[in-house]
Amino acid sequence: MARGEITGNTASLCPGYAQANLVILPKDWAFDFLLFGLRNKQACPILEILDAGDPVSKILAPGADVRDELPRYRLWLGGELVDEPTDIRHLWREDLVSFYLGCSFSFEDALKAAGLPVRHQEMGVNVPMYRTKLPAAPAGRLHGPLVVSMRPMPPDLVEKAHLVSGDFAEAHGQPVHAGDPAEIGIADLDRPEYGDPVHMHPGEVPVFWACGVTPQAALAASRVEFAITHAPGHMFITDIKAEDLGGKALLACGRS
Amino acid sequence: MARGEITGNTASLCPGYAQANLVILPKDWAFDFLLFGLRNKQACPILEILDAGDPVSKILAPGADVRDELPRYRLWLGGELVDEPTDIRHLWREDLVSFYLGCSFSFEDALKAAGLPVRHQEMGVNVPMYRTKLPAAPAGRLHGPLVVSMRPMPPDLVEKAHLVSGDFAEAHGQPVHAGDPAEIGIADLDRPEYGDPVHMHPGEVPVFWACGVTPQAALAASRVEFAITHAPGHMFITDIKAEDLGGKALLACGRS
């Protein structure tokens, strides 16, 4: 991604390439967060972790500086969202650890290729995301709800959506729920906590995937004193083809 | 394992059940170590991680207290080995994080079932383990050499050893080297840094597997101020069948 050129959401950008969620935390919180990620693999598939103070990706997009590669970031202080900058160089500290997590945008090309609708792309908006009543597995000081993204599907295509996305374990894999939103604690599909609402066509079923915004809900609920994340839908675009993510992800935490 | 009843090595104990390496570190070192483990998956396949201050396994052997379940431990201060106690209750602190890592003893039954020799079991001794000249991938403050275990094999069975152990990715998987020990920096097979030497039969080839003692070499090289590990060969015996380790290990870092 060229620096500062794009500040909108990345839902349909760079077709075929994997996208990633971003969480940057002080090292004091890094163990709790890594454990949170490992305990919530479907919501937080870890793709790459940088050493404290190192802002440069080694695996997902070698040489890319995490401080200006995303179109929009979020700054969190004490669990409160305080700013949405397009560059975070002025916020950088030597104790900051960057985590890249898989993103469901990575399987949307495969959904479309299989004939499945991707409504927010059709509408040119961000994917709708919701906080659920399902708790994420806590880790140390971190706790919070599972956040999900939603894509409406005709009922006869729900199984296909499971099959296609199931091949992308490093991008949240298959859905966690399909059908009545109330069952997972979502009161109103038209009022997502993150992203934009989308139209449901008559007879369509809402299909929900675990979402990489789950860490943002956790750091808010846990009142983490300092954190930087991507702005929902404004992702880190990698140099890795979405279908290669599984193999590459094996390397991702390591140089081994 | 019953408390205090066994203080010898566990190489042939509880056939069929997975065994685990143990590393206990202050939380200040936990992120560095978890990253070290993820970056060195073959040497450090992570099976379970407990929260800081929690000594009780949830997955590998539910209810087992890590402080007296192993036959013998090692206490490390400033990277120096200072004691080999059989119980660590007196050393416990609320900031200690326990990591369980896969162990090659877990695939030895499968090797034997496939007609492959397991010499140290035949001899009733501990497996020989060596520091190599191959560096482990560093992580934060942690660095050190790859440690390997060795089992001699007739040359025509080396490929079979690869195939059989390759099915146990959570227990170090296939060998990292077979043949000339000098190629990986081992000067004398009769003088292992850990465990016991074993007889090589005429014509046999030494076969080397990544070893869960690698973290011990790293915490010594990195002069970690406080650490507790298993004593080499004196493992945590789990309630999980070795062949189920892969599936269970998916859960292992998490309750998800």
C-alpha cells in the first residue's frame, strides 16, 4: 500500500491478496494478548508478530513499515477510542509489539468465485461487524466478547459458504453462526457496532464469521492503557496470495 | 504421575501416552518465551500454557499440579543450573507462567511398533541430547542453540523413521538431521550434553530430532534470572494418547 494514498476501507482492494488485522500493544501486555490470540484462534489467527520496537514486517509484506502502511488506525487510551489517525509515526515507542491477525476479506474473492454474494462489496461499503453475547476465552488481564462480521446468503448457499471459507483457517475459517442474530446476542442487524449495515434480500440468512475486531472489544473491556489497532475494515494488505496464507502462516510467527 | 513415587527418567513409562517438556518463567519473560516457542515450532511445539500463578493443567492432564507431577525439575538462576529438586512447591510464585511443550518420547512407541530401534529404551537409560551449532531463532532477549535428541538407526530404516515421526508434529515431528554429527556441530556422540550416551551398532546412522531441551540452552545462554524446567528426560506425563496429540493440541493453548 502506498503511504497516505488510500484512507478508505480495503474490502475490495488488491483482489487475491490476504489482508490482516493489526494490534499494537506495549510489551507489558504482549504476553496476555498472545495468549488471548492462541486461545481464540478463530477470531485471532496470528499471522506475524514483530519484536518489541520493530515496526517492519518480515513475512507478510517484507519491508513494510506498520506505522504508515494502513489507510486508517485507531488509538486507544485506557480502553477508550480517542483518535483515528492515518499515520502513527508520532505515537511510536520502543516497547510496542505489533501483531498481525488474519482477516475475512482474504476469503471474499473465493466466495465470489464460488458464486456467493459479498453484499458489502456489491454496495461499496464496509462489512458490518457486531459484538455478540459469546465471551472470548479470557487470558490474563484480557477479556471481552466475540465480535463477528456478517454476510447475507440465500439459505441454499449457506453450506457452500461454510465449505469455501473453511479452507481459510488463517482468515477466520468457517462461520460461527448462521440464522437468528438474537441467538448470539445481536439485537439489530441494521445497527452494527463497527462498519456499515448492508441490505438483506428477501429470504436471505445472515451468516456470521469470527472477526479480527474481537481484540478491539477486549482491549476496550479490559481498559488497556495504550493500544493502536487498524480502524475496522481498514486493513493491512499483505504481499501474500490469500490461498497461500496457510503455508505462509506456518512461518509467520517465526523465521524457522 | 503419583507424587514423589518416581524420580528416574520417563522414557518408557506409560506407553501410548504423550509426554511433555516443561518451562516455567516469570511473567516478565513469558512473551519472549512464547514468541521463541512459536518461532522454533519444531523444537518447542506448545501444547498448553497456564495463566500466571496458576499451577494446574487444564488440558494435558486436568487437575495435575505442575509443582509435584514431574519426577525431577531443574532450578535455574541467572542462567546457571543450581538445583534438581523433585518438588517445586517451595519455589512457587504468583508471577510464574507454565509452558508445556511436546516431547519426542511421545513417538517412541510408534517407532517401536514400526520395527525401528529405540536404543536408549533397550539399554534402560535416558536419551542422549546434544547442543548443536545450529542457532534457534531468537525472540526478544532469548537466544541459544538448537538442542537435538539422537536415536541410532540402520541406514535402510532412516526414511521410515522420518515417516513415522513425521506424523507427530506436536512432538518434534521428523528428524532435523541424519548422518555425520559434525555437520551440525556435534563433536563426540559419546559425550552428550544432556542424558546418557547409547551404543551405536556397526553401520548404524545417528538420527537427530529437535529437542524440547532447546529452551534450557536458551535460558542458560540468555541468563534468565529465574526459571524452572523439567530435568532432561524427566517429563510430564499427560492423560492424552500420543496419537491424539495433534487434535488436542489445537485446543491446547486455548479453551476455544
